[in-house]
Amino acid sequence: ICREIKCQRICVLLLLCEEFVSEFPRSYVQEMTSGCYYTNGTEQVRFFHRYIYNKEEQVYFDSQAGLFIGRTEFGRKQAASWNKDKTNLDDERANVDRFCKHNYFMVEKFVLARKVKPTAKVTPTKVMGTHPGMVVCHVTGFFPSKIKVKWLRNGEEVTSDVTSTELLQNGDWTFQVHVFLELTPKSGDTYTCRVEHNSLDGPLEISWAEPGMSESERSKLLTGIGGLVLGVIFVVAGLIVYLKNKKGAPTIPVTQSQGILL
């Protein structure tokens, strides 16, 4: 939100640019931002007014301190100068009511009360190292930014071998985060990514398990087992028939007095 900047500050910023113009390219940019931080509605409101040059904050006003605070050598000199001007300080302090509280209900409707549910998916990937694998929980499209993502193994939270990206902006007022779990898959283990966010009625859970055999492999295995069972049945049946036949065959007794006639 653009606001009127006093001539004194504009001149200082121009001097700052002139001081560095011989050393740095002319494409470097001076920025000024204002922001409000709310706690419990408008119960506690904190106003900031920041001056940034070349992506480095030089000096800022903090309504909680009621003063300008320098972040660099130049910024500290400028803060000391601005803090001597009571009119400037009163003007900045008044922004808590004039700027922050005045606009709170408009901000609350479109920003603070806005909720967008996250979507999540789990994908496996290969990694180098002692662990043979990794699963990644991709969570995206949520607002506000506060979110909790956990990994569970068979229903129990896993805290080791878990890493996460920083919170990333999607560019459409939503966020994304990716949480990694290094693992050694074991048969029967189930891994679950649990997402907790204030836009959800309850935790969002996405599960993943080590894939089993394919349909063709399973079919071949069952065919082999079936053939083995049939083979065993035929062998046993043949053995039974053989033993029965052997037991029922007649025998001719031979005595010592009998000889062999030629």
C-alpha cells in the first residue's frame, strides 16, 4: 500500500543511491514496505515500516519499540537522525490506528479468514547412501501457511531420517512443502503421510506400502505351485497303487527237499 513519504526521507534515500552509484550497477533497487502484525484480532497490533536497498534492510520503524532501528552502519546513522524528529515518530506511531486497525476488517475477510485445503500425494524415489529408498510426501495448495506434516510407520510416528523443504510459495496465495523419509522397506510395513491444517475437519492421511508381485508374476507363481501339488498327488497315488499290488501278489513256497529238474 503506497503512502506519502516525507521529503526528508526521499532525499536521504537519494543520497544513499548516489553514495553507491559509482560502485554498483544502476539496476539496484530501493524498496519501502509497510506491514501490520495482528494478535487476537486487534488486541495487539504491531506496525513495521522498512527501508531496503539492494535486498538488504537498512532501517525500519517498529511500533512496539516506538523508534527507528538501524540494521546496517548507514541505517543506524539514519535511525539516530530520524529518532530525533518527534513529529516523524508520532506520525509513524499513529499508523497502528490509522493504517492497521482501520484496515483490519477488510484484511480479515480476504486474508485472515481465508482457508484453502491442501492436497497431498506420496511418491517413492531412489537415493544414494545407506538407505535403499525414500518416499516423499508432496503437500500443496494450502492457505494459511501454518501446517504440520508427519510420517508414520505402521501407525507410529517416525522422527529419524525425516527431512523437509522450506515453506514454498505457489504464487497464487497458497503454499507447498515436501517432506522426505529415508527408509529400508520391509514386507508388511505401511508408511503414512499425515497432514494437519486448520482448513481440514481432520487429519489428511496418504498411505504407501512396498509394492508386491505383479499380476503376471503372481499368476506364474500360482501355476508353478499348482503343478507341484498335482505332481506330488500323482507320485503319492502311484506309490500307493504299487504298494497294494506288491502286497497282494501270490508266493510259491520252496522246501529244502525240492530240487530243480533239468
